[in-house]
Amino acid sequence: MGFPTSVADDVLVRCGRHCCLCGKYVGQKIELHHIKQVADGGEDTADNCIPLCFDCHAEVKAYNPHHPKGRKFTEKELKGHRDKCYERYSLKNNDSSALNSEKPKSIFPPPENTSLIRWGYPEQDKLCPVFPGNIVLVAGCTGTKKSTYLHHVVNQNIISGHRVVYCCMKDKPFDVSIEIISENAHVNVEYIKRGMVTEEDWEKLTSSQVASNSENLALIPYNEISESNKILDIVENSGAEIVVIDDFNGIMLDDADSVERFLYKLKNIAAQSQTVVFVIYNLSIPKQRIDMRPMLRDFPSDSYYRLFDIIQLLYKPDLFFYDEDDKERLEIIIVKGALKVPYTIKLLVPDKITGVFSLAE
């Protein structure tokens, strides 16, 4: 006898089709194991059932009591693994009130703005348009002004009336708000932090367009969005047109999850909610090559190139080679998403583009 359909449906929903031993999501490649064997009096009930992948099911059944080697999976241990898995992937209370309480509340009301998301540089807006539901990767090594670059994008879109949720993965929300407003007002953020702001600077800060539209910006601290499922909830339910994840390296993926599976989920949810997601990724400094510009092979897997709609690599020459002319220059290397790829855009951070050039092969 096998487990009835009602039991099978119940336990597979509770574990989310994850193996209750190894934790992997296995989809159809899952089997239901009797914790206490039917021959020993075990029943076809949910309490006597544990969902297992093919490999773990074979492992559990492989123990030979007549020639013992290793330690057998006991009934108590199997139930412990199963209950831990259920707790992770299932709601403890399945009634409608629990479902409603688990759903995050919208941060913003339904959107009225239908204009496209902008980079804030006319040439780049033409070369690399951003469409609703796109997920955008901005990557570079430490010091390449990734956050400053995104602050400029955030400012331009807040001024245009778009609502932005900024996930503060590495900095405090207060510090991020100061950096965003100071970028828009063209005030040195270090002067603000050190209390060295002049009356003229204060006037710029208080009269900035971003400060006037501050209701369009929500800053979420790390402790509220560090887990991958919370990030997905923000993208799906916040009501924002733009979500910024600064930075991707700080997201805590579930033990049974992976970067690729998370990106599939993110891409699907962004497309359904029509939310544009900007993701900052910190690359390691390249080693043993003459040209220090970042490359696609610097990512740990090809998932990044396959799943992001737009990819831009940031490079600051002055981090590696001293040249007075390049001191404030930032290169935006568009490797995916441009009308014609690849391209390099050179701009002075964060004010203006100084030229658009075809990237040499």
C-alpha cells in the first residue's frame, strides 16, 4: 500500500517538494518514505511519512541490521528532520487569517506613474533602455562608485515621480538617505557627516528636489531584508516601481536555495509585478591580467549573464593606474541590454557623460 493522495498532497505542500534530509528542491524527483515500515506495523498516515529525494531515500533504506556499518536513521531522527523541514517551508497555521497576516503590506499605494525608468544620462537612456520588470546588475570591485552611481539613478527617478525601495544591505538607512540627498544637491557628503556644512550647503540640501519628494523613497535596514524570501516579498508587494538591492553579496540564501534558483524567482516576480530591480554586486579585484577592467568571467557562474536583463560593469582607471585626467572618470561597460553591445560609456562621476565609445574586443 502507498500513501493516499490526500496525505501525499499535504506533506508535499508542507515541505515545498524539498527533501527533508538534504534540503534540496527536487520537484518530481521525490518519494514518500514510511518512517515505520508497513511490515512493522507502520500506517499510511502523514505522521508516518517523510518526503525524500531519490538519493536520500536509497540511503535510508540501505542500512543492513545483519551487517551494521555506520549509524541507522532512527524513527525519531527522521521525524525530527521532517518537522524541521516542514517548519521552514510551511505556514504553522493554514487558516485564511494566518495567510493574510503573513502577506507583507504594501509600502506605497497603487502606482499612477507610467513613464519609463531612466538612468539620468540621455545618451545612456537611448543606448540601454530599462523596461518594467527588468532586473539590472551593476557590478564592479570596491571603490568603483557603484552606490554613488545608483544614488544618481534613484534621484533621477524620484524626481520623475517613481517610488523607490532601497534595501540597505551594507549601510545604515540614515547614512544612505544623506548620500542620496547630497548627490542630488551636489554637496560633499563627508562635510555633512563631519558637521562642516555651510549655510549655502544647507540651503541646497533642504531645497533639493529629492528632499521635496522624500515620500517616494523607502529605506529598509539590513535586519529586515537580509533573507532572500524577504527581498522577494519587497519586490512583489511594496508597490514600488524600483527596488534597489545594495548589495547582492549580503543576501542570506536559504540552505536549500542557490544563486541561480533565487535569480529565477527574482526574475519571475519582477516581471509579474512590473518592478525594475537594480542589484549591486561587488566583484573581487582581478588578478594576473594587464587590463584590470571587469569581465563576465569574474562572476562565480554564468547564471548572472543568463538571468539578468541588463548588466553593466563599472571601472575606475585611477584605482589601478595614476592619471590625473582619469581621476574622476568612471567607465560604464554595458555587456548586456544595450541596443548594440558591447559599449563603454565614460562619464565624470556623477555629473555627465564625456563620451560614448565602442568597446574593443
